[in-house]
Amino acid sequence: MSWTEEKVAKLKELWGKGNTASQIAEIIGGISRNAVIGKAHRLNLSAKIKTRTASTGHKNLDSNDQKNIIKKRGRRNKFRSLIIENDFEPENPKQLEELDESVCKWPIGHPNEDSFYFCGRKSLKDFSYCKLHLLYAFQPKGKKEDAGDKEEEIPQFIEKKIKSA
């Protein structure tokens, strides 16, 4: 398939009107949606920005309520009680055979090395890891989740504890 002058002109016209790539491909005929997107990119046509105009059906919340909702969803806030503590119990190195439900099963080192062991600290109820390793194990699904927490930082003593563990 080749792009003729007429097809390119029609693409520019339809793109400017805000039609989707699928609609443009259907109108022009004989080309795919991906071909339209590729040609628009090569022609440096402006990227389409879609905005949501439909209401979500939620009550109108003031900015403070919205910030509180975002904070409640953040990973750091879920585990805030763990971060506040500045004293973690020392590691109690365990081998695989010594593990049970009450100890942290976070692996330290590489399994092929002789110095390999598991953390061995007391694990939290319903989790396989201690308080420190729980922070590593449960990461956010996406960057949006921590967007409201950017102004808050992990205290420096926690950073030092994490690095030393």
C-alpha cells in the first residue's frame, strides 16, 4: 500500500477534525489503523489529547477530601506504622530447614553461595516477612499510587536501617 497525495490530504483533514485512527482508516479505505498512526507520526501531526468530560457519579469533593483519599490509597500510608518504628529486631539467620510460619522468609544472598540464609526475624501475622522486608515485598502497582505522597519522604533513620539490613 502506498500513500498517495489524496490519501495524505484526507488523513491531514480527518486528523485535524479529531477523528480516531480507526475511523480514518475506514474512511480512506485499504489501510490499517496502524498505517494511519505511523503516517501521522511521520507527518508530525499533533498528538490527540482526550479529556474526560463525563461525570463519575461521585459527590463533588473539596480538594482536602481528595487529598485524603489519595493518601489513604498510598503504599507508604498502608505501612506507615512500620516506617515510624526506628528499631528493627536484629536478623536471626535461618537455613531452609529451620523455617516455620513465625519467621521471616526473606532470602539474603544467592542460593548458590555458602553464606545464603533467610532473615529469620519474627514475621507479621498473615505475612511471610518481617516489618522491614514487608516494605520491600509490597510495591505499588503504578506511579499514580504514590503521586500524593511525593511531599512526604522516608525519614533518614529508616533509609539507614534499610541500607544496613
